[in-house]
Amino acid sequence: MTFKKWALANGYNDNLTIERIDVNGDYCPENCTWIEMRKQFFNKTNTHFIEYEGKKIPVSKMVYDLGLDYSQIIYYLKSYDTT
């Protein structure tokens, strides 16, 4: 019941999922928020980032926004990584 009260008071709705603000932190009221599942997908510890137009963005977000094939983009990035 305590969790339900917190969830409803902090923006819960059926279209959202709970997310930890600090992925290494606990699931506690101070470290949790409600976001769309699509946005949570971009915020994982194994997310690959690129710099695009001066901003660091998840590859998966760019791929999603542009309608590209994620596996082909990752293959390309790993194949041509010069670091």
C-alpha cells in the first residue's frame, strides 16, 4: 500500500515504467521516477553512445529515430573503431 501511494503521488500511469535515476542505486523513492518504456530502453548500463551534432546520444535512440537497423549500425561501429 505504501508503494501504491508513492507511485500514484509521483506520476504513475499504465503507460509508464519505473526507472532508477542512478542505475547503480537502490529502488527507493529518492532514486526512482516514472518514464516511457521507450525512453528507459535508451538508459541501460550496456548502452552504446555516439556523438552526433555535438551531443552524446544512445546509438539505439538514433537508430530508432532514423528507422535504421540496430545490428548493422553496431557492426559498423565495431568494425571501424580506431581506438
